[in-house]
Amino acid sequence: MCSAQGDEVVLQSTFTSQEEHVKLCLAAEGFGSRLCRLEPTSNCKNVPPDLSVCGFVLAQCLSVRALQEMLAHSENLVGAGGSHRTLLYGQAVLFLHSYSGMVSQHICMHIKN
């Protein structure tokens, strides 16, 4: 098991489909695979869900707008740039998978032209 420092989180979502409530957690296997999947956690009547693959350590979080401004500033220093600006709102998050230590990057955003 990875001994990463930080806030450990389990990302869970619930939705209703044909009057059935379904709970899913973001999960990753690691071990060379960087793909994430959704692990069902509500339909486990006889076998409990494997939550060991659902734990992530919040390694870094940055607003997407701050990230955009940092990139625009670095482009201006190089001499590249454009006049069209798109405002991005949201968070860029860097997670470490608790079990394997693999990196998972996520950007949740709202785009406004």
C-alpha cells in the first residue's frame, strides 16, 4: 500500500434510474493501468464492495481560472498569445491512488465565452 500524505477521499455519486437508487464510486486498479472506472457500491447484497480501490489522496488542487492565467502569463513571456479569451471556471485536481500510488488528473469545469 502506498504511504502518501494528504487528505484521503472517496468520490461517490448517486443517481436514480427507473426508481432505483444507484451509488457508484470512482475506482482505479493501478499496476500500470491509468484508467479509472466506476465501482458500484449500492447493489452489494451478499458481498461488500471493494473500497480499497476507491481511495484517493488529494495531492493538489488549483482553480482552472488560475491555471489558465498561469499558462497565459507563460505564453506572454515567450511571445505567443492571442486576443480571444475563454473564461474557464472549475477545479483542476491531482489525485494519487491510495492503493497503487498512480496519478490521476481530473478537470471539472464550466466554459464561458
